Amino acid sequence: MNLAEQQLGLSQHAGNAHPYLQIVDIEKKFGDHTAVDHVNLNIERNEIFALLGSSGCGKSTLLRMLAGMEKPSAGRIILDGEDITDLPPYHRPINMMFQSYALFPHMSVAQNIAFGLKQDRLPRADIDARVERMLELVQMTKYAHRKPYQLSGGQQQRIALARSLAKRPKLLLLDEPLGALDKKLRQQTQLELVSMIEQVGVTCIMVTHDQEEAMTMAGRIGIMSEGQLLQVASPGDIYEHPNCRFTAEFIGETNLFGGHVVEDEADHVCIQAAELPRPVRIGHGITGTLGMPVWLSLRPERVAVSRQQPTQQHNWAAGTVSDIAYLGSFSIFHVRLESGKVIKASVPASHWRDEAAPGWNQPVFVSWADNDAVVLTQ
Amino acid sequence: MNSRLLTQHPAANLATARGRARLAWRRWLPRGQALVTAMPYGWLLLFFLVPFLFVLGISFSEVEVASPPYRALLSRSEDVLNVALNLGNYRYLFGDALYLDAYLGSLQMASITTLICLLLGYPIAYTIARAPLTKRNTLLMLVMLPFWTSFLVRVYAWMGILDNEGLLNKLLLQLGLIDTPLQLMHTQLSVQIVMVYAYLPFMILPLFSNLAKLDGRLLEAAEDLGCRPWQAFLRVTLPLSRNGIVAGAMLVFIPAVGEFVIPELVGTPESLMIGKVLWMEFFDNNNWPMAGAVTIVMVALLIIPITYLHKREEKQLAQAEQR
């Protein structure tokens, strides 16, 4: 709520530069279950935004409310200065690419793309020209007269994209855009899809449960859990500066420690974690108080593994190697600390140039730098 | 299939000659799949095609006072085999207005019945298909409920409703809407009403099974692309339910053309339908060859257009594949 007011306040200060899409305090209830819980979000023009979360987190419901297929229980949706909250789907300047593509099986590829244009009663010549352009964009000109069932999954996906772009929507919604493709094709298609969207220059919101997909394709990511939007930031910020435990655990791998603040200075803080032998020193101040319970997130690639005892005063612990996952260019070491906690460290292969890599059950030391651990207050 | 794949596989080169020989003879065995499909076809061949050929044969013979009451097509005198094909039945059939009227009357009655069944059945099937799963079975059961009683009993029930002293007339008289009973029984209207009643489930069931398969996301996609709900129905639901409409229409139209019981019980004596003519030729006139000819022409009237439409569709599909 506070965050939302800040965001809205900021945008008003910026004068006429309203956000392109404003989602204001949207809520959706199904019976007594709250699927979307007071979400506030601003999207800029031509942005590619990803809503990321596990299934049932409310991301699809939010998307369906944008498309007009669900009515919000409360809140407003404002697109390009126009309040569209109460508009039915067929009056919204928004088009969606469905997860299963939802191509019309009784129509050819060209007829599918022309569907929305025909509905708008555009002149025949205009429709043909625009279908032609769309087919060129998705490189499917050769397949104009095929029926959807004669196309592969990847080709169907392109047609679905072409169909949703044909009406030149103000907002493009992608529901798990690559979910129906196999993994290899997915990776290849991610950047292709982005380049097509950017070529057209359309504002785009996608929903996905695949963090790699979100990080590759989107400029900003919103993490959703249990109907709430937990964090909105660039892929880099989401990974490096998660604002809560959920985000830290959801995105990538991390080591989490519960603890409390034992030293609170302007330029550094120290946090005592029960599972670590000595306080963790963080090289910057935090908004918090002495004794406050916090969580520490320490990414595996930030943890160094060594046979020599580190000389630094803080941020290290002794343990034994309990498991090694060798992945070629790097290895994941599972180090069991004296407290019994197992800490994961991903160590690049080049690290073992000067000393031999430790083996199973050997004593090692793990260490990290002052700013490597992230303090999570939520 | 499997054996062929195995022999093409490089690993098969390693197989011993004996192993290869074993695979080779297995190829000549009839496949289980073929056996399973052959059985229903065998059944149809035996109990549909063979009797049909008998009827075809009889339609080319001549009536005779004998048992059976027609002359055999093949006769032998000494070493000569005589084949006597009598085309007179067909000439008579096409020459007499009675038969043509009966055919046209039947086709018209069946067409109107099919159309009304479609108009009534589509909304019912659509509603059932869109109903929540828990209600769906109940609604389907209601459609099939009439089948639990005998067809004849249901037609008699309609006689009780439509009669001059029937339920409907009594109700209308009591409400003061009419002074004298309406003549409903033994009219074209009564035949039409009972035909629609009797054949409606045969329209609903195939339509339902087609509409139940419709992917709701297609309708969402249509609305997303600018269709109001009724436009989405016209552009997506209706064309996609075409196969259900065709199946339902056939299931209603084909038996309706040959319907005998309903016009006999609630119809007028004057308006002849082909089922009635067939009955008369066979049982009253004891003219088997004529009855055979009437049957053959009726089957031809039904099969030729259907085969033509089917072939045309196949051709269109093949063209679409080629493009």
C-alpha cells in the first residue's frame, strides 16, 4: 500500500508522464479465496514485463483481468489514460497470446491472423496487407494456407503471436508464451520472440513460471506469491538484491540463515546467525534496529572454498565436504558446518589451479566478502 | 509394423539368420488389429449387405402367385441359364404419381422434422454441454429418459394428448381459449409434432458430444479479438460444430424418411408417406417385387446425395493438404 502510494506519487510529480499502464490496488476474490491481493503496478510504454511465480500465485488471474476475462473485485486498470476496468474484452485495445495458442482449428493460418481485423470490418485490401506483414514478421509466409493442425508447436506459437499482434494492440499479453514448447526450442525462441515484439514496438506483459524465461525476455520482473506482488525490479536486481526471503529462495539457489542484528552502525552491521560460528559482517547500514530478527541470503557463487584458514576476522566458517556435484566448468560443494548446517558453494574449475581440489569428508573453510550476504528483513 | 522396424534397424544386422527368418514369417500373420476391425464389418456384410442384395434381386423379378410370391431371376432349361430382369416395377414406379408424391411427401416431412429438431436441439445440446459437470449427467439422462418406455406407448400417449377429447383440447376448452375442439389428430401437423418429439434425442446426443469437446479458450480468444459473445458463436462455435450438425441431421433425416408407425397412427389416410406405401405393397398387395423397387429407390435417394457430399468433402480436404 505504502509502496503503491509512493509509486503513484512519484509519477504525478513527473508531470504529464503518466505510466502507460496503471494497475491500481487490484483485488480478485473467488468466494473467500483471494487470488489477487491488492496489487499495484505501473508499466511503461514499450516495456516487456514478466509476472513470475509458481502456479496458483495469481499471476494468470491478474493477466486475465487485464484481458477482461475476469472482473476485478476491487481496483482500477488504466491504460494510456483510459480507465478500462469495466470494458468487456472485445472492447479493450489489448490482445492476448494464449498458453495453448487457441488457434481456430477450422481456419487457415491467414484466416486466423485476419480474424480480429475482419471483426473490425477493415477493408479487404487492408486486411490482406496486414496479414502479409504479420506473416513476414513471424517468417511464416509460406504457411499462409495451412491449417493449424498441420503446423509444429513452434510454428503454431508464431501464428498465435502474429494473430495477437495483427490488431496493433496497445498492450500485448503473453500467457506462458513458451510453455508448450520443448526445452531446446524454448531457449532458441525466447530471444526471437523478444526481437519480434521489439520490432513491432508493443508494450508487453508476460506471465511465466520459468525464471530463466522471465530473466531472458523481460526488462523488469514482478515476483508474485499468494496473490501478492512481492518485488518488482530488473532481472539483475531481483537476483542480487532480493527484498524478501521468498524472492531470494525463488530465484536461483541460495543459502539462507536466520539471525539477529548484534551491531548496527551507519557504515556496517553485524548479524549473529545461530548456524554460523561468528557474526556475519555486512559492509553497509540497513534500516533496522539492534536485536531485530533478519534473514541472510548468501548465493553459492559468492562462497569461496579453501583448504587454508581465511585470515579475515568475519565471514568464514570451518566444515567438511559432504558432497560434490561436478558440473564441468564449475562444481557445487556441499560443506557441512560444525553446526550441522550444509552450505552450498559453487566453485569455478579455474579456482583449483594453485591447490588441489578437496575431496569428500575433507576439512575445508568457507568464506565470503563483506557485501556478499544480503540482509532480508521480511 | 514392429517386425518391419526391427529388420530396418542396424542392430537387426546382428540378428542371426534364424531370428530373421522368424521375423519374416510373422509378417504374414494377420494382425490382431485387423481382426478386431474385421468383425463388425463382417457383421454388417452378413446382415446388411446380403439382405440388401436379396431385396435388389427381388425388385427385378415379377410378381407371381406362389410362395414366395415372385418369380426367380435365374431359371434353367436344359443347358441354358435364363436371366430374367424385369424393369417393369421401376417403370411403373416412376410412371405413377402416387409413388412420386409419397417420396416427395416423405422427403418434405423428413426435411422439416430435421430442421425443427436442429433448431430445438442445438440450444438444448449447447446448454447441456456448457452446464457444470455435476448437472450435465442429469440433463443428459433427462434427454434419454423417453427411451425407457416403448416407442409405441409414447406415440399412443401423444394420441391421448392430441385427440379431439384429448388433454390439449380439454385444457384449451377449459381455459376458454376455444369453443369447439381443434382437429389436431390425423393431420399433417400431428405427424410433424410427433416426428419431432420422437427424433429430437437423436439430434441432441451427437450435437452434445460435439459441443462438449469445444475448447472454451477458443471463445475467449474470439472475444479477445473483438467478438461479442454471439459473434463468437457464429464465427467459432457454429462452424466447429458442423460435424455434430451433420451427424445429428443424418440420424434424424434417414429414419424419418422411412418412418411408418407415426404417420400410420396419427396421420391422415390421404397423405401417403413412402413407409406406408412400402407396407401396403408388401402386406396388403403382397407385391414383393414392387415393394423391393420402392425400397431400392428410397435407399438410392438417401445414399447418392450423401456419398456425393462425402466425396466432395474428401476432395476439399485433400486439396487443403496439398497447399
